[in-house]
Amino acid sequence: MLLSQPSMIEYARKIRDKGGEVIALHTVLTRGIANETYIGFANESASGPELHLASSVMALAFNLGFKSERHIYLDMLDKLRWGELFIHYSDGRDLTHRSQASRCYPMTFEEIRPGLVRGKERIVTSNAGNYGWPGNRRLHQVHAFDARGAPVPNPFVTTVDRRGVRTKLNLDEHESAVIEPIPVIIESGGPVNARVIDYDVDGLRLRINGKGPTTLLVRSGAMPIESGARFQVSIGRARTWVTEVDGVISIEAPVNGEVHVSAERFE
């Protein structure tokens, strides 16, 4: 491999100079090849440390080679054990539910550790602990997966206080979670615990627990907020309507204990 490397790189540069990209499958990834940033490295099925020289630490996985859906999930965890992410290498017809891998992208890699991949857009982990992005006050949406690899309702609490925003994950063996920051900021005079139930194109649903006046500032994201849009807001049993102002809908929620809050577009 080392003897042929100079000629391989020279050949790949000819493709690059004509505007092309190179996908290297099963290639031994040396630093020389990794420095050629137009070369994408694809490692089929295997897990291991050679991926750590690549620009994107992801491995292809051929689903048809596994005995069951749970075995596919265990392979995701094996790759995560190396600080790597799983890419489905099939049409997905052998899956009956949304997998952990479907929540892992896009990913701009910032940190990799055993059982943890951290990026700007999300954190993927099978490790228990407290997680967040220092200086980022956006609320967290957690996608949780049980020991079978099946998605389950978010059981984890996100704490918002003067120190920032962080989510505590209590994960047992073979459980995992993907944490995404969402464009929702909680302002309150004291600490608030929150649990995002749903956040998507249809709206926002969460439970918050605190004491005193609390404001949720929601910007456009998975739930689009167009200019002048109106939203129906529920705070406990009370309902009201709010209108977008400067790209934000502001939800005033007087909190005294736990309360359910939701917002959906009002047509």
C-alpha cells in the first residue's frame, strides 16, 4: 500500500482537477490519503480505528447480513463504541421502525470518544451523563432508543438555569440517545426542568416544571414560523393565540409546578 500510495494519489488528483470526487472503499487509510480532502473513505460493515483518520467517521453497514433488526442496532452500538456512526447500506425494507442511525445526520464532527460522537447539530451517545453545548441556550430534543433499538418516548429531563442548558441521560446497557438542540429558549427567574415530547413540522409539545413567570421564545426550525403566522398555544387547560413578531413567537407561561405546553400553527 505504501509503495503504491504516490501513484494512487496522483491518479486521484487527476479526477479532482476535473471537478470530481473520489470514494475509496476498503482502502487502507494513511495520513497521506486522508490529507487529500476530496477523497471520501467508505468502510463497508467493519468497525475499527482506521476510520479515525477520515474526514467523516462513518461506516457503511449491509443490513441484509444481520439476523434481526436488533442485530442491526447492536452493530450501530459497536460502531459507536469506536466513536463512529452507522450508515444503512440497503433500501431499509428490513426495518420496522425508525432507527438510531436515522437521527444521526447531518453531523459536523467536533468530538469522538468511546460511545460518543458530538457535533454542532447533535450528540449521539450510549453513555450515561450530562450533555449540552456550552454557551448555547437552546432547548434539547432527545430521541431515545431502548435495548432493542426501538424508539421510545423521551424519559430524560433537560435543566435550564443560570449555568446553561443540559440534559441528564440515565442509560442502561444497550440503550442510547441522540440529542438535538432546537430553536426554543426558556427564560425564567429560576431553574426550569423541561422534557420535549414532540417537535416537528406539526408543532411543539413539552412539559416544563418550575416556579414563577416563564417565557418560551420559539424561532423557525422543524416547525416553520413565517411572517405574520398565528399559533394556537395551550398551557395546561388554558388556550390562547400568539402571532409571530420578528421571526419569533413568544409564549408566556406562568408556572407553578409541572405544566404541559404546546404550540401548533393556527389556520
